[in-house]
Amino acid sequence: MTNFYYGTGRKITAADFTALAKKYGIDESRLRAVAEVEARGSGYDSAGRLIALYEPHIAYKYTKDPVRAKLVKAGIAYKTWVRNYPKTSYDRIDLCISIAGEEIAAMSTSFGMGQIMGFNYAMLGFPNALTMVKWLALSEANQLEGIVKFAQAKGIFNALKKGDWATFARGYNGDGYAANQYDVKLANADKKWRAKLNDSKFTPVSFNATTDIGTKGQDVVAVQEALQTAGYDVDADGDFGGHTEEVLKQFQEDNGLVADGSAGPLTKQALAEVVDNSGGDASAVLGQPPAVPQPGFFSRFGYWFGSMPFAGGLAFFNDWRILLGLFVGLLIIAGLAIFAQDKIIKAYQNYRKAFE
């Protein structure tokens, strides 16, 4: 049986940062800063397991004899904190599961990018620790959102929104934040990401642009992150090089597309479907379609007239120039009729006399 700390390995993407920033009303640069300083790298190890740190003193706190005595005997429960951590915690977690069960093991361990302790499950709105850990295991985006939820519960969410990094760092890291300069690191990361996200040279995603070798910018990042979401090994560095081209060709072959190594509209649509199915923002791959101009008065009248049942095939009256041409033509005909009415009357009179 696979233990609960195994995850999907889904990396956080630029679209995830944007979506979370919008959801919680936070500047994206501040979320990026928290991810860079507090999250400390990947949320998974090379085996796809949630980054985890088992805390024996927490296991001691949340158990009672005889279970506690068994944990103490096994060397994985202490009455007070001791700096004694093996290279990985998974063996300890598995042993705790075998003695005390999954819930105690989950409560006694910190997980993911934000190293959130399992016993904080109620603060984050979950019914138990095991449910929270399984949610964190779904994606790094969930792990970052867990940090935001924790900040809300700790009363430091407004400090995060305002960029009051001293208050946020104190609430998140404790009184030792200043000695480790967490507030300074967060402020510097926030400033760096704010400049980067506002950089005019950071080209936005274009709806119908073809992204291919030699291209750089956000369009490339979107394609690379979509390939990551699809399970392909490529760095989202915004530089479309030879490796990205080869990976894209493989994606195209796997999806019945022409394997030319260029991300045109059809390939981007296939990538967008992957992102959409994973719960991401498909527009990050395709970009926003160009706005469709609204028809003017004559054109709206033409569409209405052409759609009437008796009009049948007159739907070509959907262009104001056609309507204007017809109107001018009618005026010319009416003018000629008025100008020639005497000749028409005389011709008619002569016609009648000829047959009298």
C-alpha cells in the first residue's frame, strides 16, 4: 500500500501563482517572495514523496500510554525536543504508522514547501491531519496555498498583503526571524519579483504566435510549464532551446500532431487542454484571443433582416456598405423616375391612341 505522503509531483507554475494571487487578492510578487524564501525549493523529493520532517516530541504530545510507551521504546517519541534528525524522515513516519496509525504520524510531521505541521489541520480548515496532508500532496500550488491559509489563521495575512515583512516573518518563523534576516530576505525577493513581473521586456503570451527555437519570454515559459504539467522533463526558463524543441516534438508525436517542434495554435490548444484538465489556467498557454469588434447600426440591421424567415438567402445584408449601396441605388431610380415622368406619361398616351 502506498503511504499518504506520496504525491503527484505536480510543480507550481506561473499560472498557479497568478491564480492564487487573484484568489486571495495578493500581489503576485509577494506570493513569489514567500515561495522563494519560506518554501525553500521543491515540495517533493526525487521519489515523488512530500518533503517531510517527523517531530518525535510532537508524537509524544499527541499520544497516551500504551501507544506512547511503544513509540518511546522505538526511539521515535521524546518528551522534549531534541536535535536528532536522520537524513530522511520516511522510515520514522512508517514506523509511527505501524505503532500509532496514520493520523498520529500525519499530525507529528511537517510537510511540503511550507513545512506545515499536521496538527495544524483545523487551522487550515480540514477535518483531520490525514486529509490535509493528502491535499498538500496533490500539488505544489496547494502547498503554497497552505502557507496562505496558515497566514490567515495566524492573523498575519494582512501583513502578507501589505508587504509588512517583519510582522509576517515574526508570525511565521517566530522571534528568531530577525537573527536569520527573514524579513530582509522576503523584502528583497518581493522587490526582485515586482520588477521582473513588471518588466516590459517580459513578452506576454500571444494568442496566435508560433513559439519555436530561439524564442524567449513568457510565451516560452507558458509552453514549457504546460509540458511539465503533461509530464515531460523540461525547465521553464523562458528560453526555447534544442532540448525544449525535442521535448515538444515528443509531445506532438504523442498527441497526433505534426512533430515540427514549433508551438503553433494547434499545439498550444493541445497543451492548453492539458493545463485545463489539471485545473490550471489554459489562457496562460494560448493567451487571450483578440477582441471581436461589435457590429455597427447598419450591420446589426443587416443581420436582423437577413435572419427573418421570409428573407431566406438575403443574409448577405450583413454589411453596411451593401445596405448603403442599395439605398443609394433606390434614390437614383426614384430620381430618374421623377425626371422622366412626363415622357412616360406621353408614351403611355400615344400607346392608347394607337389602339383606339
